[in-house]
Amino acid sequence: MKKRSVLFRCTGAVVIAGMLAGCYAQQPLPREPTYTPASWEPIMGLRTRGGEQISFDEPGRIESGRVVYRVDGTRTSMSLDDIDRLFVGQKTLDKPKTAIFTAVFLAAFAFFFASIRIE
């Protein structure tokens, strides 16, 4: 009886760990150029007042009223006055991927315990 209780507790722990681990996707959200992104929100691109959209090679940052970024390996900057929108990355939980990850992890866990025959 004690072994079964341990099995249920471990299964519950695996499900909770899978949900906490989660599979996240980064989605660019448009923000005003006056928006100050948090340290964990990367600036992924921008749209100029002329309508040109620029995607960065790596996350950009704001320094002294200018957005500093790299495009095609070249470091460039642009004044906030010339920018219409900043595209800031925001992590969102991808629920289908998280559910699949948790199910696979749980199946592997169940297979392991079935192979060592805990009853």
C-alpha cells in the first residue's frame, strides 16, 4: 500500500513539474516608443515613422534616447523621435506544447515505474 502512495505522489509531482516547466513562445507586441521595457522584455524590432519595419539580429536596447540594435551584423542606432512603434518580446505559454510535453514526460515516468514493477 505504501508503494502505491509513493507512486501517486511522484505522478502528481511529475504533472506539476511539467506544467511549471511549460513551453513558452516569444511573441512581438507593438508598443509606443516611449514605453520602457523591463529587463526581461527584449526589443525585437521597430517600425519607423515612414512605415519601414526593421527586425533585429539580436535584442536591441534603449541608450540615451536612442534604440541601439544590430541588423545584418552591423551595429546601428535610431532616435526614439524617428520611431512609430517598438516591437517588444513577451513570453506566452504555449498550452498545446506544454500539454504534449507533460503527457510524454508522464508516459516515460509510468513506463519506468512499470518496468521496475511497483505495485
